[in-house]
Amino acid sequence: MPTIVTSQLTTRLFNEYEKTEITFTKDIIHILKMDPRQIYIKCGSSQWPCIINSTSFSLARIIIGNQGGAFQELAKKRDQPISLRFSFYQADGQLISFFISGKIQAIQPYGNSNDLVIVTITYTQRPPEDLILLVGSIIDANTNAVRRKNDRIVINPDTLRKLGIPRKEISVSIDNIPRNCILSDLSFDGTGIIVMGIAQFLKEKKVSLQLEFDEPHEVITLNGTITSASPIEGRKDIVLAHVTLAEGAIPLSYKIHINNFLTTYRRQDLGVRFEGDAPVEPTAAQPQASAQPQATAQQQAAQPASSAQSAQAASPAQAQGAQSQSAAPSAPAAQTQAAPSAQTAQPTASAQPQVPQTASSAQAQQADSTK
């Protein structure tokens, strides 16, 4: 990612979510590739392992035992500066670690435990960009999953490439019957699929999809319910179905993939393109160059009108002949332009997506017809 993009992204994430706190659940630790065994609290020349409970860009909460050396030292030296060490694995397997300076804000018992305390640490410096990007991507995905849940991504070769999905043909299980289907669209709260079946018998069916992503390579299982289904025009046996994902059970990794796509498009809407690592902004010459064809077209359109006026001034008979000749080609041209529109508006059955039919698909279709 270009440096200027990384800087703009970290600035936006820090400004929007500086006070937003996330708890390090097992799922979040797995996605961040954090090594919990490498989390340390340092005071003076000594450091002790601790459990990271939560963090934001302004503070962190750690859990330590009240009988160990860390608690004794921190309780006696609350006013001294301390450092909290984070450790994450990169995509190439290398471990990166960094310290964030801070000071103790509070030490309190952890829940109903008599052996553990939770220490609140206020950062005295801005966290490194690595932590802002890692933690900020999760906060941003959870936020936009609510804010932009109705934004739909239409599946085509370009969006498949940007999403990192190798193919639009995926496997789906409807009421525990495996079928083949074609991915139509994606959103935070649902997906659209094209599948063989009868529309009225597919509604309210439980669905499980296997969605494959690259970079990093993973297969995400999405569970939901078919909330609407309608037959494809000209094909009663092929249905466009919308699957609403189960609320509260949407995988975090799926949210991150969708959010990365949407936020990338949002940055591109600002009008800044990148070639390699160098930002390229549209220059003033580019709009002028694009405007020249329009001006030429307008001049060409104006020439017949001026010719007709001059012909009318020269001779009424010649003007009528010129008008009839100029009007004659316009009708076929209009018909020629209208023909593709009509063809586009009325797709034939041969243009409909062909869903591969397997033995399990035929059994499922027969089961739907029986119901």
C-alpha cells in the first residue's frame, strides 16, 4: 500500500475511533494474529507477562495477579512511566513487537476474583501505525456493518478480483441439501444467489454458503435464511434468491473483507489515483482534452443546421429538397439506435445464467416440486 494512503488511512482511523475500545476475544486475537504470550508490562528495568483485556487508541486494560511482582511494583510506583508491549505476526510469519508508553490510571479488582486485578493504562503517546491499522480495521468493519449494511456489491469480474474471490460459482446447502449456485451480490447483512429450484418452495429455507477468499486464503461459512426468491425471466426453474445472514453470527473476517472493498471505493471517489507508490492527481489539461471531442461533436451537429439555413435563403425549393434529404437518414439512424436498446431491455432465454445441475441439484429440485 502506498505510504501516502497508509498515512491518510491511519489518520482517519485515529480521528474517528480514538476513544473506541475493543475487547480481545478469541476471534479478534486470531484475526489480528496476536501472540498473547508476548504481551508484557514494563516498569523501570523489569517487565512481566500480562493478559491484554482491551485497548483503544488512548488507553489499555491489562489483567495481572495481585500476588505477583508486577502488582507489587505497579502499586508502589503509580506515578512512574510504564510501557506496554504488543506482539503480532505478519503475513510472512515474522513477529513484530513494539512498546507504547503510558501511565497508570487505576487498579481495580477484576470482577469477583480475589486473585486478579485489572490495571487501566493511559497512553502518553500516539500508538504506532501498525496498531492503528490492525485495531482500526476491526473497529471500522464493525461500525460500517451497521452504518452501511444496505450497500450492495454487484458481482462481476472486476469486483471479484478486488474482493479476492476466485470464482462466482460457489457451493450452498439449502435445508442440508447441497446445490451449486452463482453469486449475484454481497453486502454486510446478506448475499444474492442464482440457484435452480422453485421460488415458492425456497422461501424461508435455511441456507449455508461456503465463500472462498484469497489474501489471506480462507473459506468463510455464512449461515442465513432465504427471505425472498423470484424466478429469472424466461426460466421458471432458475431463481434469484436473497439470503439474509443470521444477525449476531456474521463472521468478523467476512465484515473486514466487505469493509475493505467499500472503503477502498470511498477513497477512490476522492479523485486521487495511484500508479505504484506515486500519487497522480488529475491535471487541468485532462478535462480540456476530454472536452475536445464534445466540442467537435457540437460543431459537426451545428454544420447541417447552418447549411440548411443557407440553402433556405438561396432557394425555397432547394431548401425543401435539402430538408427532405437531411431528414431521410435520421429515421433509420434513430431506428438503429433504438434497436440495441430493445434488445438490451428484452433478454432472451439463452442470455440467462446457466447454473450447473448436479445429481444433488436434480434431487433438490424434485423435492421442491413434491412439496
